[in-house]
Amino acid sequence: LIDVTGIVRTVLTQPSFDATMSFAELPLTVGNDQIAIRDGQFELSGNTDELVIERGEAAVFGGRIRAVGSVDLQAGMAAVLKITGENLDPATLHPDLNGRLGFDLHVDARSMDEVDVVLDRLSGEFLGTLVTGTGSALLREGLVEQVALDLRSGQNQLELSGSIEPEFSGELQLNAPELATLWPGVEGSLEGAGRISGTLEEPVALIRLAGSD
């Protein structure tokens, strides 16, 4: 059940509105799992040119996600959003993945087919180890055209950069001396590097890995 209340104003020929929206629970499918989004609260304003999200938040993954931003209704649904997550628990997806994570995410959608996503911050704790990360991605027509990612969990680090269009061009670096902090039941260490090329239909990967214990 979604509840919406609001006020519509007309100034000269430009109608505008202020509204609030709330819901108790909405289903969300993540892979094969059903996750419930609860206690949604939104404050909206705008006119025929722009929709402004003054406040948006909901409870999900054991924590809360908040969003503010605006949508340009005249420019092909262009949008600028800031999304923040706090106290998110990976155990809601898999019972052995205990942790508490937070993130700051910026989304700049110049159109529905061209979206910039910047991960300003990933931080928290995962399986008893501190986690940090930053990254960015450019999505064009549903494909990740460019991506850069730097993730660290304790002494482990993964760096990934590259693009998909017009051809694959990517590199990765992995240094994981503490695999036990990445997944329950895994032990030992792993390090390596790789390069990806080719096309989406015929990708080519050259990866060298060294592991022990």
C-alpha cells in the first residue's frame, strides 16, 4: 500500500506541487532472493520541468538507504542523484556473510541511455575485517562502457579498470594474502594480474595467478 498526499499550486501558467509518499513494504528481487524494502518515506516537489526529491529513505538489507536529487523532465529524464547507504548487512543475502557496510554514490544520468555512476565511498566491516572502496562506471545503452574499481578488505586489494565498447580493454590486479577474510571457509593467499581484450561476442582473457596454502 502506497500513501500519497500533496498540494498542487498554479503560478501563472506553471503548475507546481509538493507531495509526500510513504509505503510500509515493497518486494525487491535480488538474484534468486526476495528482499523487502520497508518504511519508505519520500518528500517531493517540482513542476512540469523538474522533479525534486527533497528526501527519500527506506529500510533495506538491515540498514537504511537515503536519496536526494532532481530529475529534469524536459531533457529525456536526465537526473542527478546522491544515494547513501548505512549499516547494510550482507547476511540478509547470505547468512554466513556477516558485516555492516555503508556507501556514498553519485548518479548523473544525462539520459536513460547514458549514466555516470561514481562510488565515492564504500566502508565498513565484512567478516570481521575493515572494508574500503571507490569506483566509477559509465553505462551506455545498458552496457558498462567504462569502469574503474578499487576494493580493499584488510590486506586484500582488487583493482579493476577498463571498457567494453567498442571492444573489451581492461586490466585487473589482485593481491589477496588473507583469503579467509573474503569468504567463509576459504583459506590461503592469492595474487595475480590479468588483461581482457576482444569483443563482447568473443572476449579474450590472459590472467596469471599464484596461490598458496
